[in-house]
Amino acid sequence: MLATLLKFNGLHPLLEKDPYTMLWIFANLAWIIISLSLKPHAFQRTKRVTKVLRSYTSALIWHGMAVSTFVVGIKFANVSREFLLNTYMIWTPIVFIVKVIGIYAVRMYRRQGFSYKNVAVLGYGPLAVEVRKFFRVHPEFGFRFLGFFDDKSTEMYVKGKLSEFKSFAIENSVNEVYCCIPYIEYELIRELIDWGESHMIKVKLITDFRGFASKGITLERYDEIPVLDVSPVPLDDQHNQLMKRAFDVVFSFSVIVLLMSWLTPLMTLIIKLESKGPVFFRQKRTGKDGRAFWCYKFRSMAVNSDSDAKQATKGDMRITKVGAFIRKTSIDELPQFFNVFIGNMSVVGPRPHMLRHTEEYSKVVEKFMSRHLVKPGITGLAQARGYRGETENDEYAMKGRVKLDRFYVNNWSLWFDVQIIFDTVMGIVNGDEKAY
């Protein structure tokens, strides 16, 4: 309605029988369906505000695509694009502002002692103490801690034995009980879960994974067996894999058709005129899951027997004049878009190493092989940040490269790939002293 007022100085397009009325009906129905499917409104007490806003961003993007498809499909040629742009420019901040205000209003209300849940913790130890600390430090989440129950400890906050918890819970209207798995037996937990369902008390399990260097923990099910993955990466998710693969195929196909189609014959002529040997240089490199694959480049060196063992160095006599130029401008890497298209590589990812280097560095660089959890890339975060070129005698440089590679693996997103591509292009334009 605001967008209509802004564009038409009145609400008449929404009130008359024209495309705007149909669009208004479809837009509202689409939002209801998307909201029910993605549930951006779902909000747990401890959920971060940024995560809620990301959910709404995803819902708004899907809604925008649905409305665009509707407009194009029905061929509403007379629907104003400015009106659609105004709608989302107004709607998006309103959604965010209203949601943020609502979340903080509820948290302020709970901080004052309203809308709280009575909670207790079964089992006493360092982990249980951390749970109590969380409840105490975050009153805005609305948890009222009533005490521990444990058979061994006599600490001041321990209210009684484990066997005394049930009567305490009923008398004090406990809403949730947290069972610290390291400190209580499995059979008791099973019994409490059944008992909690009968008395409308939620039973939650806590175990200590703080010692695992992981970004998050995901729960999978093998039939009825719950399995915790303590080292998940974003590209384990099939939806993310599909998005990355689609991006790789479109991007590599575009480069092959628009650039490689005319550049390859030209490079063939130039390389052949300067030195004898094949136009393309191929070498086995380490790919995803440690599997070897043939990596292709334009040949930048004279044919030699050291290519599988020795990296290029500054002033390397093996590099031809044409080779020095194409290495400096990264033109020699362009044939790897064929690797991307057939699926051996990705546009963005950790750079693939020679098999010998993989074997050597995996023994001296901690968690080196974790960079192979994803496909190698033509460029990567390490290269965009300046870690490229020779690492033959520089273990420190390799550790820095691996650290950035692991950060990329653990924090992948499609937007992250776009940023890295942009940084790489800017690095090529500005020149890189390590590109030799």
C-alpha cells in the first residue's frame, strides 16, 4: 500500500480490477505459503537475532523470485517495475525493524521476571556449573534456575538426590529439566524422558563437545540411531552442493564459450611458435577426498623432467618468455575451467597441490588434509589474500595458506565465492610480485 501511494499518489491501482489487484492477492498468498514452509517466524528463546534476520532474508528472496515469475509468466507488461522495487525497498526494512523490536521487547519483558520457565539440572560437575552460569548471565531468555540434583555432590546449589527430583519438580512447577550426560546414568535418563512426557516436563540432554574444534554439530539419523556429526562443513549439505555446482557450471561454461573459444587457438599459435612441446600442460594433483585428477594449464615452461617434483621459482630458467607473461596474468590457469566444467574442480576452493607436496605437507602441517573436504579451485581465499606462488622451502607460508583454506571450507557461502573471485580479479589487475 505504501509503494502504491508512492508510485501512483493513491490506492486506486489496488482497488480497480487491473493486474495490481491480482498481484496483490498473489503476493500475500505467496508470503503465507513461504512463511509456512521456511518458518522464518519460528523463534526459540536463545535464538540469535542475526539468525532470525537471515531466515527472513531467505524468505524475502524466495518471495521476490515468486512474484517476478508471476509477473513474467502472466505477462503483466503494464506492471511498474518501479512499484515492485519500491515494495521491497519499503517492506524489507519494515519486516526487519518490527521483528527486532519484537524480539527485544519480549526479552526486556522476560528480564523483568515475566514469561519465565522453571528449570533444574540433573548431575553436578563443571558442565552443569556452566549451564547455571548461562541461565544467570542471560536473564533475558527467561529461565529461572531452581537448583541441581546429584547423588554425590553437597554443593550449596544442590537441592537433593536424583531420586528426589520428581517430587521437587511437581511441587515447584518445573517446566524443563537438563540432564548432564557425563554425570548421570543412561537408564535414569530414559526413565525421566517417559516420566516427563506424562507430567508435561521437557527433558533436554546436555553433553560436553567444547573440546571439539568444530563450527557446529549436526544430528543425523541412521534409521532409529541418532548420530552426531562433530565436524560438519557447509558443503556437506546437498542444497549447498547443488548451488555451488550450478554456479560452477554456469561460470565455467560462460568462460569456455566467451573466452576460451577464441583464446585457445591464439595461445596454441603463440606457444608453438616459441618452443616445442604440447600446448597444454597436464599434471596429477590432489583433489576432493584426496583423490588424484589430471589438472590442465597452458604450458608456460620448456618441456622438462622436473615439473612433477619442483615448483617454479623466481628467475626459473625453465619458464619461457610467453610463459612468464601468462603466469603473471594467470592466463595459464584458464584451461582449468574445463576441469571445473567436468567436475574435477570448482571455480573457488583450496588450490590443488602436486601429489608429492600433498604427501610431504600432510606430515608436517597440522590438519593439512582437511582442505581436501571440498573440491580444489582455480582460485581460493589463500590466493586472494596473497598466499600464492612458491612454498617449496617456506613452511610458514604453507601453514598460513592451509589456515585460510580451512577457514574457507568451514565458512563457505555462495556470496563468499563471489567475493573471492572479485578479490582475485583485482589482484590480477593490480599485479602480484609472487606470480612467477
